[in-house]
Amino acid sequence: MRSPPPRLLRPRVLASLAACGALAVALTGCGRKVNDADCRKIADHLGEVWTAEAKSEETDGPGKEKAVDVIRQEGDRFTRDWMEGCKRDLVGKRVEEKDLGCLLGTKTMADVQKCAEAE
């Protein structure tokens, strides 16, 4: 059985996934069309943001190794879910460059949510 993510990170996981869903709706616009490479580039960046934010949550003590593994797995799931949603909902649809730029400029998961709410 898989252990749940650390208590502090669970709300971030849910909020991040909700933000990505909202972002899929917000990104549809009049600019250029999204392609698979765009999805991959954003997924890679979101994975980096996740990893950086997860490192700030690391603690010492018993169970640290297991917690780090769970956080890594959640990050992998997060980027995989983004890729699936992006390919399903965004590829071939028009987006504004500023929306893609907003996502690619994020440093925290809160920034990701702000991009989704900007539209």
C-alpha cells in the first residue's frame, strides 16, 4: 500500500491539479496552436517547479526517505496527468503566447495557479 503524501503537500497537489484543469480552459485563445512539444516543455518545467517546491518541504528524521519517495511519485503523477490533459485538451487549439510564457515563467506551484486564474 502506498503512503499518502506528507500532510502539508496534499493541499498543494489538489490545488495544482485543479489549476492545471483551469489552465486548460484558460489557454484556449487566438494565438498559435499548441503542439506536443509545447506540452512536453511545460510538463518538464512543471516537474522542475514541483521538485524545487518539494525540496523545501523535506524534513529530517525517521521516514524521510519514504516521504521523499512519495513526493517524487506525486510529482511524476502530476507531470504525467498534465501531459495527458494537455494532449487531450490543448493540442491543436489556439493559445496566446503570454499564457504559455506565464506557465514557463513560474517558480512555485502558487505561480502556476495564478497563471490559471489570470484568464
